[in-house]
Amino acid sequence: MLQMLGRQRWVVLWLSCLILMLGLACSNDHLADFGESCKISTDCKSTVCVGGEAGVQTRVPFCSEDCTGKQTGDECANGAGKCISNLTRWCWVPCTSDSDCQGINAQRGTCGKITTNGTEIPFKVCVSSVN
């Protein structure tokens, strides 16, 4: 009886270690930074994956933050982004040239002005292409 209890404890300990090792092996070591590509929000360090599960149609989903309550041009992502409030409530990567974008996310490597409701946004942001 004592041998059986000892063996059961060993099996439980062995299974616990196996589960822990599998969990560590399956964990996501790299969470995407603001502006980087993603598939779902849990891929991101920031709030949400825009164009992934967020439902906003973008050609290349990217990690962003919620700008609800902020105005166009307000800083977000600890100063790394700017809000475009009348287009979406998400934070966008500001830029002055394509090279500013390509270092962050080559898939969104075009720096361009975007227009919303007939009004051009007063700054450029990283996009997948300029329409």
C-alpha cells in the first residue's frame, strides 16, 4: 500500500512537470510591440490588434492602443503614436518617410497621409499602401 502511494505521488509529480514544460514550450516568448503585425489582440503588448479581432478593416493588422476620448493628433502608446479620432479610435504610428515605417513593420512600410470624411489628417502615418 505504501509503495502504491509513493508511486502515485511520483506519477503526479512527473505529470505536473510535463504539463509545466509543455506550457513553457507553448508560451509566446515575443509579444508584438506597438505598430508591429499581429493576428489577435493577445499577440500584442499593447491593447488591441487592429484589423485582427478588432474588426477594423486594415490590409495588415497591427498592434495598437485605444484612443477613446482623445482628439486627432493626441499622443498615445507612451508617445510612440498619434490618435486619429474621427477615423478610428486606434493609435497610429506617425512618420515623415517610408523608412520610419519599415523599421517598425515592413508590411506597413508606406508613410502616407490619409483622408477621413473628406478631410486630410494633418500628419502622416504608417500604412500598408497609399490609396
